[in-house]
Amino acid sequence: MTDEEYFWEPVPDCWTLRSGRLDYLFPAPEPAPVTTIAWRLAHMIVSVLAMRNAGHFGREAVDHESFEYADTAADALAQLDEEHDRWIAGVRGLGEAGLSEPSGPAEGPWGDSSMATLVLHINRELIHHGAEVALLRDLYAHREKGS
């Protein structure tokens, strides 16, 4: 993936990474803005994986404001691999008993749910947002040149 593709904005007013900061509002506006590949990867890296890794698997604490976002596609993919590897190793280390335990207060609405339920949720999030990245990559590859 090139940096041009990583930051490509398919429509005006996309949410993306700007000067190392992730565009977002909470709660998100309705309808939510279209997001770039850079935004989607950052969401998967920080919101889906790194914050969970910090809460469960010994990663230092991180949030949307403190994370050092990648300014290149290659660096973002390396961050995604690192956080995914940490998540997978942590989940594998839980064992059956650990998967049955509550996920805990760091998980907000998921706190009373088992770790197994949280793992399924994270898998769904990665599949969902990964598919969005794949679609954006298809659209980028088939865009009209100059757009």
C-alpha cells in the first residue's frame, strides 16, 4: 500500500489522520463521515487492539490523544501487526478458565461479559473494519485518475 492510497480521500470532508491526530467526535455525527484507510487502520490499531492490550495484556496505557499514529502506510501496517500479535498471544495465554472470566471494568459495557465474548467482539470488529479497508483499496485501485 502506498502512502497516497493510505491517505486517499474518496469524498470531500473525510475523517483521516491530520498532522498525527485522528479526526473524531464523540458521539459521532449522524451520518458519520466517510473515513480514509489511514483512519480505519488507526481505529483498528488503537480502539480495537491497543486499548484492549493495555487493559488485559500488559501493554502501556494508550488512548486516542496519546497514541503516536503512523504517518506512512508501512508504519501503520507494522503497528497493526504488532498490536494484533500482542492480542493473539494474550488471548492464547488465557486458557479455558481465563476465557470464562469477566472482561472487567476497563471494558465498559462489555465488563460483565466473559473474555470469550470480548474476543468474539474484537474478532468481529477486525473483520468488519478490515473489510472496509479492503473496499477502500478496491475503490482506490479503480478510481478515475486525478481524483
